[in-house]
Amino acid sequence: MEHKQTVTEVKESRLSVKQKVLFGMGDYLNTITYGMISAFLMAFLTDTLLIPMAAVTAIMSLSKLWDAINDPVIGVIIDKSRSPKGVYRPWLIRMMIPFALSNILLWLPIGHWSTSAKITVVSIVYCLYMVFFTAYHIAYGSLGGAMTQNTDDRGSLYGYRLGTSQLLFWLMTVLWLPLINLLMSGGMAQDKAYFTAAIIFTVPGLLFAVLLYRNSREVVEPQKSTKLPAKDLWHFVIQNGPLLMVMFGQFVCGIYMYGRSGVMMYYFTYYAGNTNLFTIYNLIAWLRYRRPVHGPDPHGEVRQQGPDRRSGRNRLRRAVCRDELHQRRYQSPAVLHLRRCQRLLQRSDHGCGLRLHARYHRGRPV
């Protein structure tokens, strides 16, 4: 049985850069399969396997409904599981092969099958994929909090994860179509080219999952939560206004993201007339997204460039920015307006300041 560290040991232990990098690469299966399915699967099913669009839409909709049902169930099963290797690490090994295999089977070259057989196979495999994706994703996402209790290391872990997932997603969207074209130029049929590309992109994820498992260790044991009936949970959710707003925002954002990524292949195929432009579009979009942004950061500090970043003048400037931000956050509009009027009254144009002050007290804001 692995040694569980004491509270003092957990607080003092720090993660190495190797562990952080491998944790980021452990998201390979999640990111690559998500990119393949969200950007190219619908076009593959309708244009290559010749499945009717209405059937593909029904498959996607029902699978998302099934995903909403099985998510909390799988989460409860994982949280209640215990083993000498930890709570979450074993699930990476258990789910990585079914997860990768179900993704590969979505790209089977079955274009010569009957329409009903194709719809049946894709529906079953896609529902299984959603189950395995959920289990792997929950275990991987929870592992970061169990690897360390140090807040800096936790933030760094998920920073590595975010950067790695963005890079992997960009590489997949940029290299997918060129790989398909390369395989087809060698005489391979289109459906077999998609299937081969799916194998090439998916298999490395198994290696990264094993490396993450071998180089990680759970040192924080999850606490046992209070059991609440499902009826009470739904009652709390319905009465939680901010949570409902977040859920609605996620719903709208999901429609935008999935809808946009699903139709891009159709746009470049039938409107632009060249699917290779999709690769160029992804390249330009990622480079534009990664452009550095200068100016005040969200914490009110000014981003400085050059060797004099820590000079006294820059420290004073950052302090002034923090002070102004603090005043804007914690003072009411009325106090801010009166301070503005005081500054105006100190100038030569006293009438302007008096006029502004009078307009405010008559209920007409400036």
C-alpha cells in the first residue's frame, strides 16, 4: 500500500516540472478525441459514410442526453472507489483502452454497409464513447487536486494542462486533413484513410496515460461527503439563482462552440469549395488567439517590458493602479462622483463642478 503523507509532508512537498508536463500530456486522449469528433466526425458520417443528416443529428442529440444522465452516476462511482493505488489513478488505466478503442471504432470504414446497420453501429459506439470519455475525464480532472495540497502547484498543474491541451488541439486540427490527403494520395480509400488517421492520432494517448500513472501519486485523500437524496439536490439547484445562470450560460456556450465547430467543415467544403482552407483557417485562428496582450492585467497591475520592471518607478505605478482599482471596486458611485466634483472644484472652473454636483442631487447622473 502506498504511503499516505501527513499534513505537514503534503504542505512541504512540491511537484517537479516532469510531473507537471506529464500531467498536461495526460490530457492527450481528452483533447485529441474531442477535436476529432467536434470538427470532423459529422462531415465523415454524412459525406463519407453517407448517413442521412437527420439520423446523424438524432445520434448526436441522444448521445448528449445520455451523457447528461451518466455523468453524475459515473462521478459517484469514481468517488466511492478505493484502492491501494489511490482513488483516481487506477481509473486512468482502466479507462484508457476502452476510451481509445471506442474513439477509433467511430471511424470504422463501413460505407458499404446498409444505412440501418451504419446508424445502429455508430449509435452504440458513440454512446459507449461518451461513457468512457466521462470516466477518464473525471478521473484525470480530479487527479490534479489529489497530487498536491500546495496551491501554487495546483495552479501550475492546471496551467500546464491548459497550455498543453490548446497546443494539442491546434496540432490535431492543422494536421488532420493533410494526413488524410497524404494517405489518399497513396491509393487508400477515403473511409480507410479516416480510420487510419484516427489510429495514428489516438494511440499515443495510451503512452501518455501510462506515463502519467507511473509518475504521479495521490497524497491527498478525498473527504467523505454528506449523503443527500437526489430530490433535495434538485431542490437546491432550482432555488440557486446564480447556479441556474451559470448553467444557462454553459448551455448557450455549448451550442455556440459545438455548433460552430460542427459546421466549419461543411462551410469550407460546399461554400468555400476547398477543404484545405480549413487547415489554414485553424492555423491563423490559433496564431491570432496566442497574440500577447499588453496593458493592465485583471489584478490592476501594469505589464512592463524591459530590465527596469522592478524599478522604484514601476513599483509606484503598480501601487497607484492597485489603489485606483481598490477605490473603484469598494466605493459606491455616489462617493466616486463626489470625489470627481471635489477635483473639479479645485480647478479654475468652479461653476462646472457646482453644476455637476447639483445635477447629481437632482437625480440626473452625469
